[in-house]
Amino acid sequence: MRTVRELRLAGLIAYLAALIAGILGSGLVHLALGRRGAFGWDGLNFFGLLEGISFLLIFTISLWVFKRAVRVTTTTLLSAGLFVPTSAKALSRPIPVLDGLGTDSLETQLAVIREGGVPIGVIGLEDSLVPWEEAPVVGSDVAANDLSVMFRKYPVVIVADGNTIHGAIRREAYFKYLGA
């Protein structure tokens, strides 16, 4: 899973690559037409329009190709990485954290169980305690858009960094975030 920082960098690189491809393509058209085009620089003429249209086509096609290659959202790509998807921590909501297995854990539908401040498992995902190593846990800086795979198997994804539990993202909230 990719972090928000990685998505921001991928969006910036893809945008700049498409921009360079568009400029180079329109520059080649400019040279091929005998340097007669002057789109926006010295009046408007037919050759200048051809240069402008070639830039738009090459830039747009390059954006589409690079978007598919680096798998970033459209807003991240078009903003050159300024707008990024929400982090998992921002989308998560508090989850009960219980110290040890006790009678309160039987009444809780979903909770993280700790022993000595270290998470050992999650109750409420399956019929029994799911060990922490097998639970659907992601870091707080993971991009929320990359969590789809986790929600195919589990109804909840736990957001934690080391022994710090930030919260959980429920499947319904995730799909609401995606607009589905």
C-alpha cells in the first residue's frame, strides 16, 4: 500500500512528464512546420493552432497513460500532487482498546485487545480472537484509496502505528468516502 507522500510524488512526476511530452511534441510540430507557428507569442495563425492542438493532444494522452501507469487519482494528477487522497488516520474513527481478555470484551462487538500496552489481537472480526499479526492493520499514513483490497475480506480495517491504535475504518464509511 502506498502512503500519501508516495502518491503526491507520483502525481507530480506523472504531471511533469506529461507536460514535458506535450512541450516536446508541440516543439517538434513547430520545427516540422518550418518555425512558422506562433501560437500565442506573435499573433494567432493556422500553424500556431496546429502547435497548440498537438500540445493539447499529446499532453492529454500522456496524462491518461501516466495516470494508468502510476495509479493515482485524477485530482492528484491534475494538481501535480498538491491534492492527495485522505490518509487512513483521517478516515478512521475511535475503536475500543481493552487491556486483556475479560468479561467486558465479551460484550464489545469490535475491540483491540492489549497486554502490557502491546496489541495482541482483535475481537469482533471473526468468531474468535484474530491475532494482531493476522488482523487487517495499516499504518496511519497509508492512502485511504488503496484500502479496497483489505475490505474484500474484512468489514473493518484497523489503523495503527506500532503500539499506538488510531482507530478503525468500517466498510460502510469507506464506501461512503469513495462515493459508492
